[in-house]
Amino acid sequence: MSCRYIIRHRGTPRCDLPGSPYPSRIAAKRAADQAGLAPVEIVTVKRRSA
């Protein structure tokens, strides 16, 4: 399993941002800052291999 991170802005997951899902919390925070989204919550998404 590998973890990825998605930005949640005002309760809505923002999967439409470039690079989403992100490999780290730092990358997700950087993308939120570039998109001008504040405040944001960074949510962990677990992916399972088949």
C-alpha cells in the first residue's frame, strides 16, 4: 500500500488540481498555496495494489 494526499477545501475534495493526489503533505500544501486556497485540510488516501 502507498499513501497519497488530497487537498480538502471547505469540505470538498479538490481532485482537479494539477498533480493530485500528491506524494507528500509538503507537496499538497505547496499546491494549495499556489492555487490560492486557504484554509485547507490535507487528507490521507490509502491505495491498495490489486
